[in-house]
Amino acid sequence: MSFFRPSGALWKHAGFLRLWAAQTVSSFGARIAREGFAMTAILSIHAAPWELGLLAAFARGPGIVVGFFAGGIVDRTQRRRVMIASDLVRVLLILTIPAAAWLGVLTMLQLYAVAALVGAASVFFDIADHAFLPSLIERENLLDGNAKLGVTDSIAEIGGPALAGTLYQLLTAPFAMLGTSLTYLVSALFLLTVPAKEMPLEKPGRQPRWYEDIAVGLKTVLDEPLVRPTLWMTIVFTGFGAFFSPLYLMYGLMEIGMSPALMGVTIAMGGVGALFGALLSTTMTRSLGVGGTVVTGGFLYAAFLLLTPLAAGPLWLRTAMMMTGQFGGDAFALAFIIPLTSLQQAVLPRQLLGRTRGMFSVANGAATVIGALVGGALGAWLGARQTLGISVAGIAAAPLFVVFSPLIRLKEIPGEEAKTQPVGA
């Protein structure tokens, strides 16, 4: 696979390698933080289950709210500076947790506030990162670059929770958050060394209002025929996929009969699958084309997920079906997400990548919340197995948005110069 070829262009690209290093440590930090907030709440404050649910909501909610206005800010600021600032803000916020614990004043209210603010800073980082990459590497290297970033993100998904558990065992609950803050600091230091070759900043006659930025971002996405179907596909995928959030653990533990340890191994198979998908993505895209990879990957994603509600027979077989569903589902999901991300970076106007990415962030966040609520209600009414079956049916329908669009005929990422258009057009 091209990922392993040291002769590839990106292996000699110092700026990309530094960005890659920054994102690698930042990805591990994000995974440690995700587990760390809950571990701190459980081990230090003895939080109740409803408090843990509220903590998760505070951590994920900023994706909806911040996405509305973050894109415009990113597009009118040097993207690298936004990423560095986001890292440093996360360092300072997370350091307040061990500090409060040392003083004996750590509370759930502080964890709620820090989780929400860290989540908001992470949204800024992700939007700026998406918009920055096309200004750092050539258009023809976007697919390879996103695949490499996807590989290390998958490795962080596999190793991050285990590293979090080790840190919490060695350093005790709140003080292990020092490890998270260190990863964000290292990320910021790497980013400081990345060459900043960004396009000139937009200088509007007046400061646009937040809803004007939303209108520009949404119109830009809907006006691009190669990207428009991916927005609808993303909403359907995310919405029906979120059915799994409130039901998957309960289904595996109560209906399938897995032990908590076995359930953890099953979930970890998703990270292994994502690693395989990141390695496979470039090969699939070159063989099937961009449109073919999106459609094939989407249908295969649904096919593997179907193994979850169909799991039956003795425990070993039920477990094998669940693990295979996790591995294959996450593999083919990432295999088509990578070319989709590269396509957006290639064909959307470069000066609007923050605002357009913000629209996808809002769509993902809203679909996740609505899908989780609907999935939970349906699970209580119909049962977990039946609801997961409905989820898979909805996911299987999502690639049809691409099948009946011009994207289905696209063979490779467009290589012409980045598009530009007047802001507000």
C-alpha cells in the first residue's frame, strides 16, 4: 500500500510530517480526555449514572453550537494559529482539574464546564485543521494525506483508552489528566514548526454576522453538485448510526450475554477495523473511483453492521458476529470517509473551507443528538434488536444519495487549481 512507501511525496514533506506528528499526539490526547473525564467523575467524585450522561452531553454538545460560528472565525484567521490556540486553551482548561483536586475543591460542575469548553476548542481545532491541510500540501496528495492522518487517528482510537487506564492506575484519577494536557502542549509545539503558507485572509468591509456565515457555508455546499449529496448522505448515516449509541452496550451485555471485558474487546475491534480501512482507502479509490468507493464502502458498512442485530446461536458465534460487524463496519466507514473529506477540500472554495466544514459539524452534531434520542425511544418501545435493525436499514439507504448524483461518475479527486469565489456569492 502507498502508505508504507517511504518514497512517497509526503514522506519528504517536512511541513506535513510536523502536522502529522501534532495530530498524532493530539488524537491520543483527545482519547485520553474522553475516557478521563468519566474516570475522574467516577473515581474522584463518585458520580451517579445520570451525572455521567450529563457529562457526556456537555462534552459533545459544543459541536452543534460552536459549528454555527466557528467556520467564519476560522476563515478570517490564520488556520494554524487557530489550531495552536485551541491546543493551548485545552492545556489550560484541563490543568484546572488536577489543580482543583489538589486543593480539594473539584466538583461535577467544574467537570461539566471544562468538558464543554474543551469540546468547543476541539471543534475549532478540527475545522481549522480541515481548512489548513489543502494550503500545506498539493491537491494530488490530499487523499494520501488524509489516509495517513486516518491511520494514526485509528491507532489512537485503539491505544488511547488503554493509555488512559494506565495513567489513571499510575497517577490516580484527576492527576492523570496531566497526561492529556501534555499531549496538547506537544501538539502546539509541533504546529509552531509547521510552515504557514496560507492564502491571504478575507478582509470584509464589515464584520459579517454569524447567520450570514452560516448562509454562505450552506449555500456553498448546496451549490456544489459533487458535495451536496455527501451532506444528505452524512446526515442520514449519522442519524441512523446514532441509534447504536444508547443501545449497543445494553444489547451486547443483556441480550447477547457478553461480559464487560468481552464487550470492551469487541468495541476495540472497531478501532482495528478503522486502521485497516485507512490503509485500504487509497487502494479502493484508485480501483473504484471516488464515487464507486463512497457507494461500495457505504453499502459494505451497512452489510457488516447487519451482523449486529442478526447475532444468534451460541455465545462464541454471537460474539464473532458482533466483532466482525465492528471490524468490517468501521473499516469500510473510514475507507469512504477519507475520499469524501479529500473531495470537499479539493472542490470547495479554499477561503470558505471553515464555513463549509462548520455546516458538516452542525449537521453531524444535530443528527447525532436526534438519532440517539429517537433510537433510545424506539429501543424502549420495540426492543434493542429491532431498533438496531431499523438503524441498519436507514444506513443502507444513505449511499443512494450518491448513486443518483454526478458524484457516482467521479473517478479521481479533481486536480485543478483551488476554486475561488466572492465571499457571500
